[in-house]
Amino acid sequence: MRDYEIMTIHRPDLTEDDIEAKITELEAFLSNSGASVTKRDLWGKRRFAYEIDHLSEGYYSVVSIQAEPGTLDSIDRMLLLADEVVRHKIVRPSE
């Protein structure tokens, strides 16, 4: 298993409770996909450097996981189809 970080930006019109629920759903999906969540970090609402889909801010979060490379495809697809996620990125942290 390899270490990965998933950064997501959620829509700013959601409440903080909604964001917490969405991150919990993401963690449940990750667990069901065979990944294990090692850390979660909610950054809160931040202003963008430039507009994305006519939005100027969003809720940032980073979830650290351990997973097999093959499971990332389903995670990427789920985040791509989620309406509440403005952007997401999956990276391997540098050693």
C-alpha cells in the first residue's frame, strides 16, 4: 500500500456541518474501497486566487490515506461526479 493525499474543495454555499458529513462520506467510501484513512485536516473556507466556475471561495480539506494504486480510479471518479466538489487532486506526498 502507498501513501496518498486527497485534497478537495467543496462549494462555499454548504454549511460546515454539511462539509463534515461529506468528508465522513468520503472516508466511508475510501474504507469500502479498501483504503485506510490515516489523517484528516479541514482547512475551512479560503479565497481562491482566481474564480472557478464563477465561485471565488470554497472549503478546503485534505485526507491522507494508504491505498493500492488501483483503487484511486474509483475514488477519482466518485469525486469527479460529486456536485458539491469544485476541485480535487490526489497526490503522493514526497518522501
